[in-house]
Amino acid sequence: MLVVIDHPLVQVKLGLLRDQSTAVPDFRRALRETAALMFFQATADLPTVEAVVQTPLAACPARRLQRHVVLAPILRAGLGLLEGLFELVPDAQVAHLGFYRDEHTLKPVRYYAKVPPGIADAAVILLDPMLATGHSAAAAVSALKVSGAQHIRFLCLVSCPEGIAHFHATHPDVPVFTAAVDEKLNERGYIVPGLGDAGDRFFGT
Ligand code: URA
């Protein structure tokens, strides 16, 4: 399943993120805000359970999330999305996943994985601003599944047809939420028009 989040606020902030003249502080802020807006929509169907709270006046029905939330940023650009989400789910656990691309095989190689215990019951949100070739994202989901994760969704800001095709072919069970499906990947693996290197722009490198 592919969901394109077409909310006007998301699209306006995406334009800011794409603009090469957007300075690092504004880029950071827009990425945080866009992540939160997209997360809101991408979690709209999370299951809840009935609860009861006591207001100052009476007992009142309430709801709480059935599953705890695990945010899984792919290093390093995924960290840019992570920050904005702590505001919404301050008790979320974090699974860090790091990959580099092998020069010879061009395949992603995992160099870091720290996954919280109990991930099997969690609602896991994989985070990466860019779905480019789709190889890292697919490998990240495989790693999460090996760790026991069963309820995974993927939040990415900008995607492209090549990445979506690879990701869906590898993990057809994992829904993808994106703000844009861009035209293509270029020969250097960048999304066009995209926004450039999301990690460089977020970290000012
Ligand atoms: N990663 C990025 O940061 N940008 C792209 O365009 C592709 C991959």
C-alpha cells in the first residue's frame, strides 16, 4: 500500500525543504514539522483500547494505544524525522538502524542495529526522508522482522518509482506513507527533483 499525504501544510513545508536556498535552521524546523504532520496521518488507524480516567468531576471513558510505538530511524537522515515525533509520542522507544553501501556489490551493509526489547508487540514506524533505491529501507525492514517486529509501516518524505517498486516487491506487507512520488532516480542514486542529500542538509555537512 502506498499513501501519498497530500495535506496542504505538508506540501507547503515540502516546498521549503526542496528549496536549495532554505538555510539549515529552517530546514531542520520544516523537517521536524513535516514529520509530525505526516506521522499524524500515518498513524490514524493505530488500534486503541478502552480505558477510564477520573476527571475532577467524574469517571470518563478514554482510549490508549493498544501497542507501544517504536520509531526506527535509518541513520543518519532518519534522525531528522525522529526529532519531530518525540513531541507526539514522548514515550516512544527508538530502534537505530545504520547501513552503508558496499562499493563493489552496491548493496546495503548493516553496521549498526540497536532494537528495543518487546518489538514484536510494537507499532514500528520506519523513518527515512528519502526512498531512493529502496535497498536500505528494504534491508531495514528485514532487520526489524528478524528482531521480531510484526507491525511495521514506513514513513518517508520523498519517494520515487524505482524505490517504491523495489520496496513493495521485497515487503508487500509494509505500507509506505510519503509526501511525494518524484520523477526518477539519477545515475548517482539521487531522487530528481528531490531535495538533495537530506542528511547533509539536516546536519549542515
Ligand atoms: N538520499 C538522499 O539524501 N537524497 C536522495 O536524493 C537520495 C538518497
